[in-house]
Amino acid sequence: MNVRDGRRLFPAVELTTEKRPPKCYLNGPEAVLCVHDFEAVTAWVVDAHTGRVSYRGPTDLRTYPAKLGVHQVGIYAIALTENEGVYGVGPKADTTWFVPGAGHVDNLYPPSHDTAPPALATQVTGGRGSDARVVFSLSDGRVITPELDENAELQKTIVYPGGFAAEIADRQDRSVLTRVQFFDDAGKRTSRKSIHGDLPNIETLDLPVIEALKDWAVYTPDGGRLLKLTGERPVETRLIGTKFFFAQIGGIMGPHWQQYDLRTGAQGKTCDYDLGYGYYLGTDGTVAVADFGNPNVGRLTKAYDLSGCETLWTAASPVGSFHDLWRINTTLVQLSDDATELASLVAPH
């Protein structure tokens, strides 16, 4: 359906299964892949624009890990085999391109961003005990070869809109401190800067963050420093417009979401709302919406004033409700409590 006006694009597509429903994944801008592997293993490939089923039949793909387990990364379905590598998925629910490696994509569960979905992914390569990374395209498996100095090795890598940042190590001398370098989507250096520090494990990373011994800083994709702060680095971050929000350890569910204006460096209020992974749905730049709970405890949706910290409105659903809420592009789509109706949401008057 068209989420802007609710218009149905094509009639419902019947996916005949027994007991459990299939799991479905986007596979690029044109197709939807559905896999049912509870009893008789069956896959469907559906045209995302017309609803035409272009393939229905057997598949080696599975919805669970270990061997050819299907996962959604960005808008692409990929298949992972542990200690073997990553496969692309083709028009007949078959495997296409292949990138050898550990078989685990570093950004396997990318959280909700307000930016375009990732076009690149990374995985460990080089065998057991290796820290080396390979960067590749999610659309065709093309391996990105970054511009590196002689004896340099690409290690921990963070993908963000417009490129990636990577820790660079010296293959011959492990005593040399790692440094972080910046690359575009093609692997070309966006800056000749090499910054000493580490790339911390941070959820919802829209801009590169580098951690040093006593401080941490936010950078542009070409290595320009936007913000430098002392103390403990954040565990989650979020970029909304020109404001940078972050939560520190122990503060994801408490009053520790801090904000800074990246244009001026000015600090805003510290708020007790939640912009974290698993809760945050979206924003218009002024108001943010988050969704909490599950059918066992009930669902709760809240809207927050980002600058003033106030809760603007709250919507609750009872225990056992089928209610759910998704952000699709810039539209909030709600499933009714009885699972019979989809509706778009706007702020209450």
C-alpha cells in the first residue's frame, strides 16, 4: 500500500502455509522475499510494485542462523553462513554473489536512522583470531578496496551515510597505535587526517565518533571535528538536524540524554525521554516519537518535545492487543488493537 494516502497498490498476495506464517524481507527496491522453513521449505519472490509472484518453490535459504540464514540489512536480504561468508539473494530465492569471511555482518541489526539505509556492510575476514575487515556493497557484493598505506590493515569499521571510518593497524608492528581514517563509499580517502583513537561500540551511529584516553569526539565524514567532550563516551547517539543527542552508560532509561548543537557547540537540556535503539521511531526535527512495550504488558507510544523535554502526548494499548507502530519513510503507520485496520498517525489537535 501507499503509506501516504492508504491506497492499495495490488490485491493481497496469498502465501499458503500451515501453522507458522513465513518471514518476509525487502530485497532491493523491486522485490520482497518470503521464506517458510517450519515444515516444507518454501520461498516466494514478489514484485514490490505489482504483487506478481515471480517465484514460488524450494530454497536453500533459512530463517535461522548457522547456514544460509537470511537477514535484513538496509533494504537488502542477505544470507549468512558461519565461518564461510555472506551471500546475496537472487530472483529465485537462490544465492548470487559471495564475500568470504566470518559470516557475521558487523551492522547486522542496524537501528532506526533518520538517514538513508546503508549501502555497505562489513565483516571480519582473515580467519580465526583476525581483526581484519572487508567492506562490501549490499546490492551486488562488490568488495570495496580502500586506499591504504603499505603494510596497513583495515580493522574495526563503522559504516555511516556517505562512507565509512576504520581503525587502521600496522601489519608488521602491532605495537604501533591504531589510528582512524575516513573513506567514501568507493573506498577513497575523504581526508588525509589520521586520528589516534578507537571506534567505540555505539548504537545508532549517524556520524563517526572516536574515543581517546580521556575524551571522545564527533567528526564529519571527511574527518572534521564537530564536538569534543571529556569523560565517558556514549553508548547510544542520534543526529537530529544539527543537534547531536547521546546517552551514557546507565542513562538509556534515565535522565541522561544530552544534546549539543553541532553548529555552535552549545549544550542543550538533559532530558529523561528515550531516543534509544528499539524505542525511537522518528522525528520531524522538533518532536520525537518512541514506542515501548509488547502484547504481554501492553504498548505505550510517547511524543517528546526535543528541546524542552516535555512529553506532549501519550497513547496506550491494553495487554493482549495486536497494536503495533512503524515509521515508514516519514509516515507513522499504526495497526489497530484488533489487527483489522492500518492507519497513519498525526499529532492530536
